[in-house]
Amino acid sequence: MALIPLQSTETLTRLTKMDPMSKMLHMGATSVELPDVEQASFLDIFRGMVNNVIETNEQVDRDAINLMLGNIDDLATVQANIEKANTAVDLLVTVKNEVLSAYNSIINMQI
């Protein structure tokens, strides 16, 4: 999804509803319960993103320990988990930067 700068009311009409971000599954998990996205606030979504970063980093830590102990033979899964963690962190940082940019724009508006 590309970020659209809000410069006019025409831009607001082109915006569509965001699809909910699907949670990454733990190894061996078959499904994840999803919160009610109609009632979710931005704080709930941001909190979910932070939890996703924490969970993916914990999985990478477990993979690193298992790799050092010789319990993992599939390096592709370890690499995929590392990339999931990197993507989750990149997404969280991007959203944080955009929120701060929007906040600064609102603060600097003249009334």
C-alpha cells in the first residue's frame, strides 16, 4: 500500500479503507484469532504491530538458540523468520514516522 500525502480534500476522497494486517503465525500454528477490526482504534492497531514485532523477535531468538544447539536443520525457515522480524520492525518504524510527521503537520497548522 502506497502512502498518499494528504494535501487536499480530493486526496481524502481517493482514500480507501485499509485492510487489516494479518498476524504472523508461530511455527506449527494453524490460525490466529483476529480482533473486531470495525471497533479497533489506531492504538489497538499500533499495539498489535508492537506485539507482532516482539513475537517475531522472540521467534528469531529461539531460532538462534536452536541453531547454536544444532536442533535446526532447515536454515530456510530460520532465514524466513529473520525476514519476517525485519519486515515487522520496518513496518512499525514507517508507521511511527508517518504518525509523527502527521502530528507535526497538524501542530504547525495556522488557525
